[in-house]
Amino acid sequence: LEELQDQGPALIEVKAVGRTGSGRALCSAYVGGDVVRNEISAQAAAATWLAPDVDTIFEIGGQDSKYIRLENGVIVDFSMNKVCAAGTGSFLEEQSHRLGISVKDFGGLALSAPAPVQMGERCTVFMQSDLVHYQQQGVEKEDLAAGLCHAIVANYLNKVVEQRPIGHKIFFQGGTALNPGITAAFSQVLGRQIIVPEHNEVTGAIGAAFLALRQHRGPSAFLGFDLSKRQAQTKYFVCSGCANACEVQKVSFQDMSRPLYFGHRCERYDQVPSSQRDKTQDVVLKREELITAHGRESGSKESQSPRIGLPKCLFFQEWIPFFHTLFSELGFEVLTSDSTTRRQISIGSERMAAEACLPMKAAHGHVQDLITKKVDSIFLPQIRELPAWLGSSHTGTICPYVQSLPWVIRSAFSLQDQGINLISPVLRLGGGPQDNVRQWKDLARELNISWRDMRRALEKAWKAQHGFATAVKESGRDILDRVKAGERAVLLIGRPYNALDPGMNMNVSGKLRKLGMPTLTMDSLPLEEAEQAEELDNMYWAYGKRILAAGRLLADYPGLIPVFITNFSCGPDAFILHFFERQLGDRPYLELEIDEHTADAGVLTRLEAFLDSTEDTKRKNSLQLPFVSDVKGFHPERVLYIPPMTDHLHAFAAAFRANGLEARLLPASDEESLRLGRKYTKGKECLPAVLTTGDILKAVQVPDFDPQRAAFFMPAAGGPCRFGLYHQLHRLVLDQVGMGQIPVFSPNQGSTLYQELGMVSKDFTKLAWKGVVAVDLLIKLLLETRPYVQNPRECQAVYSKWLHNISQAIAENADLRPILRQAGDEFVTMPRRQKSLKPVVGIVGEIYVRSNPFANEYLISRLEDLGLEAWLPTIGEWIHYVNHTGKKHARRNHQFMSWLKLEMESIVQGRLERSLLQAGNGWLRSLPEPETRELLAAASPYLSPEFEGEAVLSIGKSVDYLDKNVQGLINVMPFTCMPGGVVDAIMPRLRRKSSIPMLSLAYDGQTETNIQNRLEAFAHQVRQGR
């Protein structure tokens, strides 16, 4: 402005001033802006002004990345980086400094690279780790720079663009487009021309100016070119209005009567009188008032009543009315933790024993808040089941992290030492007042309350909960009526504790209120109208059912604008989002992924841009196809293809062949499996889901593959782990690639497993089980022999030979016992190079990754190279556990015949197993394996057996390993694995039982140098411990 002032401002007529960017509001106040627009709209406006036929924009700036898709100059879709800042300008500057080069020279250096290195593209931390590793190895700077360019492009395409279409005329905008190395990497990967427009580093400003010119009418509010002379005072202070402690910027101008405020998250400093704020437009605000009213302290502070604390987090964000009423009626003084704040989240993050999602971090902060309030007890139940919504016949489980909270809290806090009692019953709330009476009687006994008093309190608690639900629905009725009449409103999609808690969602509803947009919640909708939707039958998470019910109702309300609020590493949403998108078809929705680092300005930008892009569109859901894959997919005339999770599936396929079916094990997972799987997933799914998807896609691309004769195998399950939905993801992806005619055979691992597998033949399950036990034994022989033989490769060849022989014997229904004895004899007589035993490391964790060498980066081979012996849990352990839980569910549901069939199956399996395992008696130190009841008993001090899935088995097996005096313990899991994360959080309590080294390793398919470094340090500790 000073330069223009010097050139003669009289020659320049300023018709309008546009502002964009993170500081657009402050800049507009300072300069006198006429139009303030978000960066998405501004970048699109600049691109279409420069080239009206542009259809795709890649924009990478200093702090964030954007993808914009255009049709006829109109924004039809956009996406921004969610949490990861890898590839932005600031990241490039940091890496340039690390390489000792100027950022201006970075691109040219990359273009001259003869052999670019491969780096992880997950996030900045791992890219930097790889960079340091390669630097230490002496890799040339050119190859490092080129490797970073390719990693940045991969991160952008996989995490920002995801599966969205990329057009034919692509503009690359933002300051990062000045780097020719990244432009070349984009062009190489996509095989298309990438256009870097003139003035690419300021296209946002150009677009803002164009929008101001087009939209502003009348004289400009521009304050002149001599703004450097305008006196302003800036003061920063920490607001004491609540525990959020916002750092507020106060800007005072001499020529303005009132100061301006920036950086606050609420309306405290807004220049709008409270009387003018239309609170009826925001159901979230009304809902929060209802929760707060129910959560007020009960009882007199001078009373002698025991003080019980309820954390205002997770499911309590919906069930506070129930539990507050319950304990008040039972005579407790009930205290709730304060509303969620950034300080709470920060405290919770520090207290956590292992990394998890934002809601879990906040939950730890809420518990700390209750400790500070000096309660006598904290009520933190393990919720096994919730209704999809109050009054629904649909019930479901909740995610493993939320279920585990009362158990992982014990790792993070020493409550007993502080005189605080943790009350953590296992509760099912799905059935309503008349169901699950035993759990309430158990709670009454624990609290020393009579059943009569408990029953009376429960009646009032259910009444309070129904009253709350009715009030929430009533508060949204007016907005819903206006939407039916043609107006627009935002529908917040998500769980109550992340989508509707202002402290967790960056006060989204408050931002929408400022933008004049009414806001509805899922529980303010008539969800009962979607009660019969078949999507709900194939979803086992309660909140997932609610989300899909809301997705179904969106078709009836074209004026509702869906905003899906999720969190980084949310396991359930990694799958729910696929199914939600399937419901919506081409109807746009906004996804907001929030963690503790999310910036206020970024959320506001996304909201403004999304509302702009949907302003003139009211589309019904264009696609509501069911995504169902069940046992009806079994077709005996087809070739059944089985994903290659573990070697046991060789025997499994042979059992199918023995019964006259053509079954083939797919080739081992590899880099192509990973590439294809990532292409058709979102980057949020666990590694086994990505690999199995890639394995299937790799198979359908083989030239002689016949989709008319093919079927794929993938079991279903009832949660709470994500594995139970793999088959639905596979169904969806097969449809997406035009292979909808291929069925997916998915017998459920619940109480009906053997009936569904019995569709093959009555002998199938017996043959398959014998194969599982035989391969379990063969793997034990390999792992207890290979570390000691003179030629490990020969040992592997012997293993492969006997694996083939076992599979052949199963296909022919031959006796396996002599084969196993012969295999044992050959392993035992192999020439040894060492007779003394090496330190033994026990491996636990997620069943797929721990069993699949490609998925775990050949972990066992690495451990053996480091001088260790590794033991694995058997696959039979999981089958026994499935039987155990199936029988438990059959008993609970009064299904006597199902229980009897499972009991008979267990008896037969036990006899077959004992017969086959005799071949390994005397040879194998890892035998005998504990029974399921023994594993659950061993786990019970650390995790309730009611916490179903791999986590409780991993804890029980860890205790078994410790009792067998292993010298080290490794918990293996996919990145963001929920059960694996629970085990990691409980490990500190296991360390109180034993001082041996313990390590958790998370894999996501990116070869990471830090894993090898950690293994080497771990192996050193194990050897030292001996």
C-alpha cells in the first residue's frame, strides 16, 4: 500500500476490497474490506478467471492443502488436509533447513536426482524420521529431496484428494507450486499435465479481489493507502470467562469507538447484543442447556451423603439425565465434571498411558477434574450396549476405546491411593427398563442399596432420560418444519460426545449461528422413520446405526446440509463414512476431522466454503443401495477366493476342496496389494482392511479371472472391532470397480458360525479345525527350531514342504497324526549351530498383523536376526474364544439349541486337538496352551472378560507368557487399531507384574526406519535382562 501511495493514489480507483486467508477478519477491519470470503471460494474464483474450463485445483499453501473440483466454474466438491501438515510450505521449509539448502533450490535439486528414496507418507513425524535415517546412511541430497517430493504428492493424493475424481485441466496453486520438483512428481504420478498459473503464490488474493468486484455494490469501505499511519494498539490477554482460557487479541484503533476481538471461541466478545441472538436456531445450544440443567450438583454441600462424580464426556454426553437422576434418587451428592475445555484435553493427553483419539484424551481430563473436586467415588461403567436411539428396537455395541475407559483409567490414575473408589459395572442400556435386571441388582449390592430403592430410582432415571430425548426432538421441530418448507439448515452427524460438545467440536454450532445457519442434531430428527432400514441390520455400533438412520432420512429433507464431525484415528468412522457416502450418492457433505491441534480458522474456512458451494443445490440422496453381504453369497458352483492372512488358510482352502468346492488362496500380500488397497480406501482404515481389499482387487485384474465364476471369502462378526465390517467394505469396493456380480461369502463368527459354515457340508468344520490345529503345531515347530539350525533357509523349506503335505492330506481327508509326527522328527533332527536357548519374546496383538509377515514387516525374522526366539499365539486360541463367546451369548439370549450345538462343537474340537497335539509333546516348550477360561481369568484383573475381542485375549496371553518366563513381550497391531491401543494402555499395569522389556509396534504398510531402531534397542534390553 505504501508503494502504491508513492506511485500516486489519485491515479487508482479502488472499487472494492476483498479479503481472504486465516487472518481475513482482522485484515478486513484494518484495511476496510468490502467482501470477506474463505480461501476455497477465492482460489476457485481466481482459477476460473484465469481459465474458465479448469476442472481441478490442487492448492498447497504455507499451513494447509486444498483440493477443489469445479463443473462449469462452480465448486461441486472440495477437501482440505485434516490434521497432517505434511507437504505444506512450512513443512518444506523445515526439511530444506534440515538438508542445508535453500527452499528455492529444493525443486531443482529434486529434478536432478538419479535414485529418489522411498519415504513414508503418513505424516510429518515419520517423513522426518525417514529423512534423518537416510541422511545417516549418506544418501545424496538430490535423492532425499526427490523422495520428499514423491512422499508429499502421495500424502496429498491419499489424504486430501482421497478417491475424488481428478479432471483433465489441473491447476496447481499456492506457494508450494513454485517447487518444480513437486509439480513434476504430480505429473509423473497422475500421467497428466499440471498447470502452474501465473502468480500462483497469490491466487487466493486474486480470487478475493475478483469476488469483491463481482459482489460488492456501492462505494468501497477502503480506508486509504496511508494505513501505515493508522494508529492501532494490540493487546493479548487470556480470557477468564471459562476454563478454555482462550488467548484473545484485542485491537483498538484511534478512529473506532469500540475495539475488535479475535481468537475467542464463544460469543463473549462479539459485537452482537445477546437479545439479537436467535438461540432457537441452534438445537445444540438447547441440548447443552438441557444437559447442564440435569448435571447440576444435587444434595447439600454440608450433607454427609457420599459424593459421586460423573464425567461429562463420552456416552455421558447423552446419558447424564439418566445417571444423575439415578444416583440423586439413591441419596448420593452427584457432581459432574466441568464442560470440556482445551485445558482439560491437554491434561488428559498428559495422563494417558497410550495414544488414542481425542474423545479419550478429553475423558482422561474429565476424570482428573472429578479428582480435583474431591469426590468419594467416580462412576465409570463399561457400556456394552446402547439403543440406536431411545425407543428403537435396534441396539448396538460401542467402540473398544469407550468400553475400555474404566480399565485404562487404572493405568493413568492411582485412584485408590487418593481414596477414590472407581465404580465400573458392565451395563447394557439397549433393552430398556424391563431388561437386564441382573446388572442393576449387582450394582445395588455393590452400592449397598436395597433392590426396592434401586428399582424406584431406575424408574425415575428412565423417565428423566425419556424427558430429555423428547425435549431435544421438540427443540428441532420448528427448524425441521422450515426445512420442509424449503429453507436450509445444517445437520451435525456424529456421536454426542464429539459432534455436540462445543469443547470438542470447536464450537461448530456457534460458528454456524454467526453465519446465520440453523443447526439440527441427529437426535432431533424423527429417526423412528428409518427403523426398518436394512443398513441398520448390518451395522453393529449403536452410534453407527444412528448415523445411517440419519443418512436414510436425509433423502426426505433436501434442504438439510450434512456436516460429519469425526476425530483423527476414529476407528468406527473409518468404515461408517464409506457406508454414509454410499447412502448419499453424489449429495455433498462436509467432513470435519478434529483433534487437539485443529485451528479455529481452518474449521471456519471449511464451513464457509461448504455453505457457499451448496448454496444453490438441494439434492436428494441419489443412491440408497443396500450394502449387504451375508451367507447368501455362498455359491458352490463358483471358485472361492480366500485372502492370504496366514498359512492356516492353505489348510482352510483344502477343507473346501475336500467337500467338492474349488477354493484358492490368493497370492501373498505385497506392495501391489497395498497400492490398490490404498487407492480404494480413505487412509483411515486399519492395515488388514487395506491389504485384504488390495488382495481382492489384485485378483480381479488377473487376465484370466472370470467374475461370473468367482466368489470371495471374508467372515463377518458382531464387533466391537472393525474386522466384522471388512466384508461390507469389500462388497462396496467390488461394486465400485464394476464387479457387483461377484458374491462375498461371509459367515458370521457369532453363535451361528457353524450352522453357516455347515452350508458347505457337515464335515467341513471338522476338517477345517484339524487343519488349523495342524498348522498351529507346524508353526510352533518352525519358531522353536529355526533360530538354532545351521541353515535357516533349509528350515523354512522344510516348513513349506510339510505345510503342503498337511493341506494335501486335508483335501484327501487323510489322517494328519503320522504327518505331524514325521514333520516333528525332521525338525528335531536338523543340524544345529547352537544348543543353548536364546531369549524368548512373546508376541501378542491383532491377529492379522501378528500372523502376516508382509503386514508386520517380517517381524519374527528380524527378531531372529537379532538373536532372539519368538513365540506366537495360535489361531486355535481365537476359534476356542469364538466358541466361548457364542455359548455365552446363546445363554444370555435363552437360545438353548444354539448353546447345545456350540457345546458339542467345542467337545469334538477339544478331542481332535488333543489327539493332534500329541505329536508335539516333549518337543515344544510353548505347550501346553491355556484354555479360554484360563486366559480370561488371567486377564480379569486388568480387563473385564465382558470386553470382547482380541484385547482381552492379548492381555490373558501376556500373563501366560510371563508365567512361562519369556524374556520380552511385543504387542503388535495396525496403526489406529482400537483393541491394540487398549492393550498398549494396559501394559503399564503388566509392568508392575514383571520388569521384562515390553514394546508396542503399530504398522500401516509404510516401511519405517524407526521400527528397526526400536527393535534393536528392545533386543539389547532383552539380552541384558538375561
